[in-house]
Amino acid sequence: MLINYLKISLRTITKHKLFSIITIVGMSLSLASCLLIGLFVWDELSFDQYHPDGDRTFRIYNVRSGNDGVTTYLPIVPPTFGPTLEKDYAEVESTLRMMNIYGSKLFELKGEKTKESKGVYAENTFFDMLTVNLVQGDAGSALEKPNSVVLSKTLSEKYFGDSNSVGENITLSGNEMLITGVYEDFPVNSHLQINYVISFASILQEVPKERIESWIWQQFFTYVKFKPGTDVTAFESKLADFVKQYAYPTIEPAGFTYLPHLQNIKNIHLHSSSFEWEIAQRGNAQSVYVLSAAALFILVIASLNFVNLSTARSLKRMKEVGVRKVAGALRTQLIFQFTSESITITLIGLVIAISITQIGLPYLNDFAGKSISSPFNLPFITAVVIFSLLLGGLAGSYPAWHLSRFRPATVLYNRSGASAEGNIYRNILVVLQFMFSFFLIIGSLVVLAQNDLLHNKDLGFDKEQLMVMTLSQDKKAEHETVKQEFLKNPSVEQATIGYGLPGDIIAGDGIIEPLTGKSLPANLFCVDFDYVKTLGMEIVAGRDFSREFTSDGQRAFIINETAAKSYGFGTPEEAIGHPIHWEEWIGDSTKRGEVVGVVKDFHFKSLREQMSPVVMHIYPQVFYTLTLRVKSDNLTATIAQVKSTYEKLVPEQPFSYKFLDENYDSMYKSEEKLSGLFSLFTGLAIVVACMGLFGLVEFSVNQRIREIGIRKVFGASINSLLLLLTRKYFALILVAFVVIVPVSYYTAQQWLSTFAYRIELSPWIYLEACGLIISITIATVSFQSVKAALTNPATTLRTE
């Protein structure tokens, strides 16, 4: 019986070629889109799901509020936070403190020198807390002693091949370390990707005990594992009193407060987009929701195509139904037959979709920075086939019911089964298609516009042609000489040495506000005399640092406009000459001076975040970054010249560089991925919708072909006939537009709200979307309409 139904389905598919091509191509494109989006979404949702104790493992983050009114989200807390929490609360099973090593360390082994990044300092609970498998060494003691380092398997093989590296010595930035363990690389779906871990005890050799016990120094990622059965929500409510007891006496005088929260380890990847100082691989939960909605809409559009075209061509199949009923076919058999046709079309589309997915997956991986492997194993294919059967059955259920209800007497006597009810139903489905298409197009335009803003907004400095390198921190006395040597190159226009560039993680320190004596948090840039000039910043009041003023090397500060406002000055000019002082990181002393200049606000952080106060000060003790502004012509030769000079002047370090604009733009990778993927799948959705509209118009024109002939006989022009056949669709577009505008506006505002700097939702975006839909509809409808309008009336009316 099933074989018979299959044969009839295949015969029907080959007989009605246009309908079959439209539905199969539409279904295959929509299923391929869903598979590709589904693989991307599944990969995003899989992050950190492998932890056996994941449900009771959390990371602490805090919401920091400054006296300047700026609120920041930080995944870091003071170093004493974790141990104090573990001491005070019996619900805590263990804690982990981890400090990121920003930038890179110089690895030296047998005379070979290489810079390695993605390192951390961590306690011995690192392995258990983060489910890290130690393949060499003892997990119980590998990170207990100072000057101990544990390497990832990949890094160990890079330096030692397949031999056991435990017990070997390696030099990291001048410090000799003992390798005490080797661990399996972190899974690709971990929020952390760490290449080496230095024992936390090593920090104690570099940082004073007072700083480690401080409640101000926030630089430690802290994880907490709770005992089984702990009510984590109730525990989180205790953290406010915890910080008020321990931290507030110290941090309130420093100009800020913070409230700790708990973030489950499984949520870190997708729910950390607003955090500063983040080291996790970050996704974006809203991007996942948006792409999931796009996949659903594409699938719905394809299904509506099938339903609409099936019901529209029911008039052509009425006699078939009548003959089958006269021959004794039951209604249930007819429903099963027509549903079988729908399922067959869906399964054919699935086979094509799987092929498209296999071809498209490498491109998706390359674009999205993923390493998703082909998922087409037996369980996955079984699930997809079951889903396709359900989809085909649902899409075909109404057409099957609609066709099977015709009575033989009606259809065999040439009485049309067309009804106003059927036309209304088809119009509703067309409106739904237009609504989903509008939503996707508007969403795509919003994402593209915001992405354009992120990359092209005036940042307050010139980020182009800035070449950045690191210098040896052991030879700070030679830094100025090194800079002057680079300036001898005619391709190097300007140069600066310092600590802190836009796009980097900048230290926040308490700066004493000049008017009231209160401490306010600010982002401190340690710079030299040429920093402002080299980065192309604009002085709006006062002056730049100058070697003409000997005091500038010790007592001069430049602030930004936001700092001037936060410190109570009505205008930037009022800030000039006022005293300011800052507690140093090194030596626990205080630097005192005055404001000599105010620069225009510049965006040194992501545009997701608010502008923050900035204070710049000449402080050579921490200089390590050399930035050159180079000419744009013959860049390859310039880089070669810079490399040659660097290797001569800084022989102790391997040459490496980056361009500041690339470093800055990398902050928006997730938005670029979303923009590209959303635009691609929106385009596919429009193609699928156009194909359905084309088939529907073909049916509508054929249904009215005699009417068109009569109108032509009575003198109707081609333009009037074209308007006759297209005006209905303009009305349907208007209905869809009116309904979807508020929905799309709300959704777009929700997504844009994650950015401190965002586009305004201009009416032009909606008008552009409407114009695009109208243009596509006119092009689709006009092809069939013009063809019908040009047909000779004698051909269409000869049977009348």
C-alpha cells in the first residue's frame, strides 16, 4: 500500500513540474538554512555543558557603580574575595582564583625564543573546578609551589615533542619555571582557551601581601563550587551583606561600590557580552535568538508556500478527486494520499538540503570562526528525517483536508470549487509570508546599520596606520632611544611609547577629584610626551604634554571631557590648572600634579559600553608598548624595514606586530558574524518567498486568463491589466507592513539596547524594507502578468 502511495506521489510530482520545482527548491533551501543555523546555534548552546558539576559551579561577577554615575559589569573581584567566601560560608565546597596574563610572555628554551599568549595564574583547584584533565604530573600539587607552570598538551608538544616535559625547566619572560604538569587542551566549546598556567603562589613573589589582601584591586576571575543541595539563589542574596562587611569600608572612600552576582559556568559564553575585562570566548544570546527566529521564519515561509500553492491548484485536481471518489476511494485514503505527496516533497527537499549543508558547512566554519564537524551520523539523520516527516505532514494536512472534501457531483459537472473563503485563506497566508519577509529584512537592515556604525563612528582618534609592538620591560632606560631610531625611517611619521591603547584592557584607578577631594574611578593611560599627537587626539582645552615644561614628566595630567564633567567642571577650560593626584600601583605612593589639558572624548572601549573618565599621565615605569604611525604607501616594504630595525634594537624578543585598527575592530566579531549570517539567510528567505509568490501569481493569472482576454477585446491597455493583477498584492503588503512594524521595532530596540552607542531606528529603515518588498513583488508578479497581458485574446477566448 505504501509503495503504491509513493508511486502516485512521484507521478504527481513529475506531472506538475512548476509546482514541484517551486516547492522542492523552496523546501530544500529552507531546510538547508535551518540545518546550518541549527548547527551554529547548537554549537553555541553546547559551551561548557560537559562539566560534571556544572549545575553547582559558578563564576562571581560584580556590578560596579562609581560616584561618576557610570555602571560597569566586571567578571573580576579582589584576590581575597574567594578565600574569605570559603571561610565564612559552609555552603561553599571550593573556590578558584585565576588572574589573566594580558598580552604574552616570552618563552625561552635552549636559545629559542617565542611569544606565547593565553596564559593565567591559577590556584591548584584549577583542574577540578574547570574539568581539566592532567595527563602528566600530579593534579594535587602541580600548582602549589612558586615558579611552577603547567602547559597545555599542544604547547608541551611544541617545545618537547612527544617526550614527558614534567620536571623540565623553561624561562618565561626572564623567570625560570619548573614544568609540573601537562593537561589536555580545553575543548573548543569551553569558554576558556588557556595555553599555560602559572602557579598562583608565583604572584606572591611579585605583588605585596597588602595588595593581595586588598578589597580594591579587582583583577581576579573567581569561581565557586557549592556543596550539593545548596540553594544558590538564596546564597546570592547574602553577597550584598558580605561585601558591605568586608569591602565597603575600603572601596567607598575610593569612589565606587559593587554588588556581586553568581553566573553559572554554563551561561558564561552566551551571557557575558556586556562584561569588561572579559577573557572568555564570548557569544551573544540575543544573536542566537535572532538566528533561531530567522531559521523558524524561513521554514514557515517554505511551508506556507506549499500550503498556498497546494490549495490554489486544488481547482486543477478537483476532477481527479471526483473520479477517485466515484471509484470508491474513502476520504481518509485521499487525505493519506495528498499528505504522502507533501511528505515525499519534503524528503526530496531534505536530501538536497543535506547536500547543500555538507557543501556550506566549511564556509560557515570559516566565516563564523567555528570548527563544527559534519553531524550526519545515524542518530542525527534519524532525528532530521523524523522532523521532516512531521513537517511534511503538517504542511500537507490542510491541503489534504481541503482537496478531500470536494463532492464528486460538484466537480464532475464542471462547477468550480473556488470560493471567497479560499481566496481569503490564501490572502492571509500571503500576508503572513510578507510579514516574515518584512521582519527578516528590517532585522537585517538594522544589524547592517549598527555594524556600520561600530566600524565607522568617529572614535575621537585616528586608528588607521598605527603599528603596535611590545618592547622589553627590562630595558626601560633605552625606550626613548629605540623610539628615536624608528623615527629615522621616512615611512614612520610619528611614534609613542606607553601603557594603554584603545582596544586594550585599561586599568581603573582611584583619582582624587580636584574640587571636593573625593576619589573617583578613572581609566589610567600611562603615556609619553608624543601619545596624544601620535594617536591624533584633539585637545579641547589647555595643552598637550610638552618637554618644554620640565614638570610635565612628573606632575602633569591630561583628562578627557567625561572626566572633566565627572569631576564637577562646567567646561573643559575650568579644569585646567586644578590639582589632581593618583595612588600609584608601584610603591604605594601618591602622584600629585595638575590638569594641563583636556582631550575630546575618545572611544577606547567597545561601543557597547559607556564613555568613562580617562586620565593620562607620563609614567615610564610601566612602558612596554611602541606604537608607530606609518605611511600607507608601500606598506609591505615599511613592515620589512620596521622588522629589521626592531631585530637590531630589541634582539632579546622575537618580532611581532599588530595594527591598532584590526585590534579594535576585533571587538565586534560577534556583530560581524550576526550581520553576515542574518543577511545571507534573509536573502534565502526572500528567494523562497518569491518562488512561492511566482507560483501563486501563475495560478491566479491562469484563473483569470479569459477575463484578461475580454478586457483586451474591450480596449484595456497592458498597463491597466498589469495594475489589475498587481494591486491586490499592494494591499496585502500594506497589511503586512502595518502589522509587523511595531513587532520589529520592539525587537530591534531590545537588541540595540545592548549598545551604549547605537543607531536611531529611522523611518527610512522601514521605508527601505517596504520599497524592497514592493520592488521584489512587482518584479515577481510582472513577469507572469505581462506575459498574460500580451497573450492574443483569440487564443484565450476561442473555446467560449
